[in-house]
Amino acid sequence: MADTVQPVTGEKDIGQTTGAANPNGVEAGHHRGYDARNPMANVHQDDQARLPAFGGEFQPGLYRPVEHRKFANPAPLGLCAFALTTFVLSCVNLNARGIKSPNIAVPLAFGYGGLVQLLAGMWEMAVGNTFGATALSSYGGFWIAYAILLTPNWGITDPEGPYKGQSVDSALGFFLTGWFIFTTILLLCTLRSTVMFFLLFFTLDLAFLMLACGHYAKDNGALASSTKLTQAGGGFGMLAAFLAWYNAFAGIADSSNSFFLIPVFHFPWSEKGRENRLAKSASHTA
């Protein structure tokens, strides 16, 4: 059988590694062997060591080291576009300072959360990040679609519009429920990444769920419950916005532009978590 290139797993009993360590602390060179426990880990056939990704990379799995890339990391741009648009809409959902109309979010949803995030998703595809491309492009599409829903001239949600005599709130509930399902799928893909990355999708998932349930409750005539659910959705959306900014900062800040770096807290069962655990064990036995 031909030799295969094995991603860095941080475990000494899998494969044989040759080469020197790179500045990221990941050994560079050829990694030989086959991981029978995870066959999909053997699909990367390049000669570069794989870097355990973190929140700022918008990548929950092993990722190529930054010094070998031809392009900058597009994740912080997409995360910031998502964060600001979500923050403004969440302020409205929370009825902050008595503001109840969400139309102020329309220009942001079109220009920043929509277009800029969509472009960031396309660049994630260019750098080989499937998760980032899927997530950022999809949420860019979400914001564009949501802006279309809120554009008064198109009247999609107008009581006298296409849904005259039908339930506009149930239709909006269907729209948000679909995004809740999609976000749940992405959430499951973050379980082996970092705490901050996981919390971003967890709070966003709850925001979609609360907002969808708020529309369903309104359609059922439970106005008080609808208001509380919408405000709960705004609260979770606010948390998601700040977590997106947090992960974006983790991807932007380094020793060249910041006096401090923020932790993203790798899960103990993640690749980086296992590396840290093995390093601690080695230091105790030394």
C-alpha cells in the first residue's frame, strides 16, 4: 500500500512523523500511517502538517497552517458582518429604547450581513474551508432573504399582500424554523472544536428557535407569550453577536497587532485538547 499523509492528531501511537516543528507548534513534514478509527482523517493528501483550528478560523476540524496560505483568513470579516447585523436586529427584538420596527436592519442585511458575508463565504471556499464556506455563504443568503422580507415596497409580509387572508406569522415561522434546522446541523459539527465556537452556534440556534416559536404563538393569539419569545430570541441573538465578535477577534489578533490574545478554550476531546493533555502528562512524568 502506498504511503499516505496523515494529519497531526497529537497522539504518538498513530503513524510516524518526520520533520521539524513549525512556528505554530505543529510538526511539519510527512506523516505516515493510517488511522483506522477515523478513515476520513486520511483523505488529505498534501505534504503539509495540519493545524488544529480555533474559533477565529471558522473551521471546527483540522486545518492547514496559516503560513502556507496564499490568501488571508476571511473568517473574521464574515463573523464581523454577521455580528453587527445580528446585534442591530436583536436590539429591535429586545425593544431596546422602545424601537419595535426592524426596518433599520434592512440596509445592514443587504450590504454588510448579506453581501459582505456572502463574499467572505466565497473566499472561505477559495482557501479550502468547506465549513466556513457553507456557513458564511448561507448566513449571507439568510440576511439578504430577510432584508427582502422586510423591504416595504415588495410587500411580502404586508397584511394586504400575498398572504392576505392567510397567516403571515406562520409563514415567517416556517422561514425561521428552516434556519433553526440548518443551524443545528452546523452546531453538531462544532462539538470537537472550541467552547467559544460551539457557543456561537448554540446561542444562534436558540435565537432562531425562540423567534420561530414567537411567530407561531402570535398566530395562535398568545400575544404575551409571543412578545416574551421574541425578546428571548433577541437575547440569544445578542449573545450570538458578541460571540461572533469574540471569535472574529481571535482570528484577527496576534503578536503583531495586539498586546493580548483571547482564549477560545479547546474542548478536552478536540485535537488541540488532546495535544494539551498529552503535553501536561509528559511534563508531569519528566
